[in-house]
Amino acid sequence: MDDQKIKGKVDQGVGQAKESVGRATGDRRTEAEGQDQQAAGKVREGAGKVKDAVGNAADKVGKALSGDH
């Protein structure tokens, strides 16, 4: 698993916690920060998925070219 995917999941979890705390305490700034962190985590996770997909595609092309199916 790519580091970016892991970091993205962590950011989403921390952001969700911040959002919940902000909502529970009526702190709209903390709630918004949590939402922002969740969104950033989703982007980071998505980048990690793209990186994995590109790496897997490159591996398949390399195997196909070398005749190693």
C-alpha cells in the first residue's frame, strides 16, 4: 500500500474527529478544519491510488514486453 493512501486515511480519520469535536462543542472553526482535513485526506488517498494503478500498469507492460506473462 502506498504511503499516500495511508496518510490520506489518517487525515480523513483525524478530520472526522475534529469535525465531531467542533460540532459537539459548537466550534465552527474546528468543525470546518475537520471537514477540510477530510477532503485533503481523500485527495491524498486518491493520489496514492493513481500512483498504485500507474505502477501496476507499468509492471504489466514490462512483463508483456519481456514475454513474462
